[in-house]
Amino acid sequence: MDVNSSAVSATVSTGGGHAQLEEIMSTLNIPRLLSNTFKKYHDVLASEWEKAAQREMEEAVKLEIDEARHRGYTDSDGTPLLTVIADRSWGKRSYKNKYNSLSLGW
């Protein structure tokens, strides 16, 4: 990975954006990365991250299907039965002692 890709990747991975990268680079006396250049690198990286996530999810599904078949969790046609749990809430966390999970009320 080239230095610009690495810089954009690290910035986005830690929750930052162009402004944060610009601040870091100016502190280190490194020439800034223009906003449109940052966006180009970001778009390429985001596309690759999406592809990687898709591959990982597909592999996870295969493992779940194999495990369901191994345990005999199939219907009469042999279709694996997978349990999916969704509570339709958005977990909200903070450091120390506060945790809140807001239900969407559905």
C-alpha cells in the first residue's frame, strides 16, 4: 500500500476524515493531501473494504451452513436452518458505566 493509501486508511479506521489527516500532516510538517485526492483514495479503499467484507460474510455463511448440516439442523428437503437474531435496536455505548440500547419501538 502506498503512503497516501496508508494515511487515508489509518485516518478513516480511527474515525477521522480529511480535516484530521490534514491536522496530523501539518503537525509532522508533511505536505497536505488535497480534499479531492483524499476522496479518491477513500473511494478506492472503501470499495476494497466492501469487497473484503462481502467475502468474509459469504465465508461466514458457508461455515454456518456447514455447522447446521453437521448438527442436523435441516428441514425435510435438507435445507440448512440457521437461527438469526435481530432485536431492531441500536446499541449505544460509552466508556465507564453508561450503556443504553434504544429500542426502535417496532
